[in-house]
Amino acid sequence: MEYALFGSAANRYDWHTPPHHYQHDHAFVIARLPAAPGRVLDVGCGTGVFLEKAIAAGFDATGLDASPEMVSLAARRVGKDRVRLGRMQELAETASYDGIVSLSWSFNYMSSFREARNVLSRFFEALKPGGRLILQLAHAANATGALNEDREPGPEGQPDDVLFLYRFSQVLGQHCELRAQYVYGCKSQQELVAEEHRLSAADAYEVAAEASAVGFKNVELLNSWRGEPLDQSVSAFLLAARP
């Protein structure tokens, strides 16, 4: 399924979700990767914010995204040679990376746990021995259904010009599916986008079990970039190593 926030409205992504929102997450991930200048693949790289930080930290980092619009935006940020169009379900590399990263729930944009296991197997094969996998996962069981609001400056710095509403809730009767509802609006541009995303494999514990099943070791689930074990967070970090 195609989503406007990643497609026709992709060039507004950094307006409603600006790069500084991720500064702690990105610093945490960079600190957990094998030492630079290792090769790192960012799966679902979006507009290239993490790629830019990883490159600045000395990594040989490249990005993969299924959205042509996101690939174009990321290429403007880090260069065309650093990003390519593609789906994680079709990744077919062997022992190529020291680290694979997939943030902002990119991993959950798939159809089932069967597909999730296939993707984890592909990640395992693409990592070098000793390589690290870091995923940021949706965990539907902790979704509260609360409505959240962010206000950001507009494209010319207008205060509170951009509005972003979002709500996460577990799909009734489906413990591993998450409903993510988003509304983006910009007053100065007279724009409004509202859509619902369905995320699958949204049970971090089951993803961790699948990661172990395909061969990953030292699998950890954390609540946030602060490093505490998974408890109440709807957005968990999974860390694992390829032996």
C-alpha cells in the first residue's frame, strides 16, 4: 500500500517530523554500532537524516527505501551514490555490512510475521559475522490510543504553522497489528493530509523470537534510547548480533 506521507507529501516530512525529533535515538544507534568506518545499511532511510549523521560519524553508510520520493529527498541530503530504491523483502546481499539499521517502524510495513521472518533472514545473510542489527519496532500491546499533537514552524519560520496529529492503537482482535492515524496540516500552504497506516508484526517479543530463530544472538529489547528493558513503550529497540 502506498501512503501519501511517504509519497506525494514526502517533501513535507521534515516539516512535521523535523530531524531534531530523532537526535537521541540516532545518537543511541550510532553508539551501538560496530566502530566506524564499518559499512552500515539504513533500511527505510526516509529523507536521509540518520544516514547523514552516520556518515558524519565516519561510517560508510548507505540507504534503502521503497519510496521513490523518499529516495530522491535522501539523495539530495547525502548524495545519489548513498541511497537506492528497493524493498527490504528483496534484499539479497551476503556478508556485506557491519551494521543494519531500520528505524521509525520501517520494519513493520509488511504483511505478516512470515514476511518478517523472511526479512530477518535476509538481514542475517547481509551482515558480516559479528555484525549488528538494530531495529526500532512498533509494539501494539503498549499503544494507548491517546491523541498526540506536535506544532512546528512553517517553511519560512512561521510559528506553529505546521500541525501534526497522531494516534496509535492496537487493532481489535489482532495483538500484533497496530493502527497508526496521522493528520498533517500546514496553514501557510493550505495543505491537509489525513491517513491511516496499518503496521504488522507489531509485537516486539515475537520479532525478537523470530530473530533468534533465524540465528541472531544476544537479542535485546529496550524501552527507548535510555537503555532500560522493554516495559511500557509503544516504540521498542531490538538489538542483536550475527555470530
